[in-house]
Amino acid sequence: MAMSFKLRPLLLGAVLVVMLLAAAKQGEATPECTEEGFFPNLDDCSRFYRCVDFDGSFTKFDFQCGPGTVFHPELITCVHPWQQDPSAECLAKDSSS
């Protein structure tokens, strides 16, 4: 029993590392930040990223919309697809495939 308590922190640490690596890999598909703001991921309508300027150095934060929603860049929030302009780059790309 005592052994399992010692392994828990290691297991939680391993899960955290895998999650961080997966998040970093997802961020590779989006361009690097050159200005502050929220931007759509043109390869996946349900994803977007935010660029923040920390003393001249940009940091990118990736986000995932909730199930069944897509990012609306003008409203800077996730909406249902029917609320998005059908000509949005991301939606247009999805419908052409």
C-alpha cells in the first residue's frame, strides 16, 4: 500500500509531461507571434491562440473551444458554427474537403 502512494506523484508527473508535450506539438501548426491579440488556427476551426507581449518577447497560448463550437475572431469567443460567417477561412477550408 505504501508503495502505491510513492508512485502516484511519479505517475501524475508523467501525465503532466505528456499533456505539455501534446500542447506544444499542437502549437507548432500555428504561426509564431508577431503582434498581440487572439488569432484563429486556420487548420482547425475549434482552436485559436493568443499572443501576449511580455517586455518585447511574445508568448503564444493555445486554446481549444468547447465541443461543437468554433472560434469567432471578430467576437473573440467560441460560437456555434451557424453563428460564424460561412465564408470564414477555416469553415471554407472544411467545406471544400
